[in-house]
Amino acid sequence: MLTFADIEQARSRIGDQVFVSPCAYSETFSKLTGNKVYFKLENLQMTGSFKERGAANRILLLPPEDRRRGVIAASAGNHAQGVAYHATRNGVRAVIVMPETTPLVKISATRGYGGEVVLHGANYDAAYEEALRRAREEGLTLIHAFDDEAVMAGQGTLGLELLEQNPYLEVVVLSVGGGGLASGVAVAMKETNPRIKVIGVQTARVPSMKAALAAGGPVVLPAAQTIADGIAVRRAGDHTVPVLSRYLDDLVTVDEDELANAVLLLLEREKTVAEGAGAAPLAALVQGRTGVTGKRVGCVISGGNIDVTLLARIIDRGLAKDGRLLRMRVRIPDRPGALHLLTGIVGHVGANIMDIQHDRTFENAEISETIVDVTCETRGNEHATALRQALVGAGYVLDRLI
């Protein structure tokens, strides 16, 4: 089983290869959650996530002959980039097997860090099987994303940094997928100060570690779509489950809306970009899932590699939820100047029209009517309500909010 000595040795081994990410106090989220909150910003690593730590430690432990042959990994995201980056900088060949459905931006990033990308299969499982096959046939060393004690020890160096940066922490909240990060950090924290509480957070869509701890061993869950794809692991690790069953104090889940809200909160209030998995600990804190108040809390923002189109959708949905983005369907008379009168009321109330669709043919409207879908930017729910009331007061029929 992973030991504290393993983590200390990993720290001395990778010390000059991995950025010591800041642990920044957040006045905003301290007030919001009733704790003293400190963000450990692993999204600022070179490849945008904590995965570099484990990859670097595993690669530096390779015997000379294995270094000459090279390494291989299966991943569609952060692990791929971490392995490619640290293998290349240490003169080791890195083959990365990625599913054929992997977004081009992730493929390009992995190649940019020096990885030889092989596209295979429709999902991670198929890519992993191909990586195993190539490892056997080509003599490459497989670097698992989490189920490897050297990888776990490397991730645990984050815990040692947290203790040095804030030795008075009482709680650490972090994301859990396969359990590599949580295992390393939990050992580092608990073996230093057993009173520190370590809380894991999973997506409710794929809570594989929660299921494994309940069953006493890894179980395979069905695949599911989630914006926290970095922790959407169907099966927890054989090495990680025993560690977390011993060291983890609690494991909670968050849903998709809570994850999206946390991503938006970090972006808007902390000017910090986090992926869904990276924002999961904050989601749990904000929603009160951790049951923690009045404590010094370290919140690990484990990664920031979020697709910009997904980020745009999260922003728009968050604005709509806050009433700052409002879309309405309005019936207006089909005569000259009618649209001008409608937009005049919107402008008079102080709302800003972002998009407008004017349909007089295909929607279910009377011959004398036109259907208008209008999207407006407002200052919040009260302003949005004032806009709707102004339109109804002027005699307009609002079919529905869209």
C-alpha cells in the first residue's frame, strides 16, 4: 500500500519538474460558505492539471532500458498531456492512445507536448485495450492514469505542498475519479496530521469510488455523459480503493447543474478557469454537501482544461438561470412598425436585445399575427420580471419563455 515515505521520495524526485501551484485565499467564497477557503490552483500547471505530478514521478522511476523503449498511456485528456509533456522533456518516447472521438484540440495539445498520438476505438475502454496490446508487443511501459502507486505518490506531492503553504488547514476537499489524487493527498495529510479531514467529491453520474467503497472493492458502472469528464471513471482502482477506505473521511456527489454553477462562479468571481472535474470540490462546498462550517478549508482546483464551446454553454445557461439572459416568444400584429414598437419597449426598460427571430409563416400564428422570439440581456431576475410586466402591460401576449 502507498506510504508517506513514497510521497516524500516523489517530492524530492519531481521537485524541479513540477510547478508549485499557489494556494490562494478567497474572501468571496469564504463569506459564501462560512469557512476560510483556500484554492490550490492546479489548473496553473503547464498542461493545465495535477496529472503532471504522477506522470513525472512514474517516468523518472523508469530503469534505463525501459526509458530507451518508451512509455504508453491511454487517455483522452489531462493524463495524456501530462505523460506526453514529462516523457518528452526527459527524452523518453511517449505513445498516447486516444479514442477516435477525442476532440481535435486535445489531440493537438498532446501532440504539441511531444506525444505520438494513436487514435483507436470509440471510447476509453477500447483505447486502453489497444494501449495494453501495444505495450506487450512493443515493450513499452504502460503508465496508468491512477491505478499505479508511483502515480499515486506523485499526486500526493500536492498534499505536501498544501501542508507547507497552509499548515493550519483543517479540511481538504478534492475531486475523486479513479482515486489517484485523493489517495496520494489523503496519505500525505493524514500521516502528517490525522485530525485533518479529507473529503472527496464525485459526479453523481458516475460515482464509481462511492460504489467501490460500499462494495468493498471496485465495481464497473455504466458509462454516462457528464461535464466532469475528468472524473467520469467507470471503475475505481485496485490500488486506490484500499487506501481511500482507510484514509478518506467522506465522499459526496454533485449533479450537473451544481458542477456548471461552480465553473461559472469560479470564472466570474475568482477569474479562474476550471473544468467540470476541477470545480467539483467548490460545487460541494457551495451546496453544503461537505457539512463543513467555520473551518480552514483547502479546495483543490485540479484542472482547467475545459473546451471553450462547453464553457460558452455553461456561461449562457448560468446567465439564463440568474435571469441575466431572457428569451421570450411574443405575438405581435403583422403590420409595418409593430416590431419597432416591441423593441422600443425593450429598450425603454433598459434591456439589451442579443438575438431576434421574426417568423410569420411557419409558427402556429393567426394570419394577422407574427411570432417573435427575442433574447435579451438583463441585470437579473428583478429586471427580467420588469421587462415581462412592461410587455404584458402594453398588451403583448407572451406565449412562453423558451
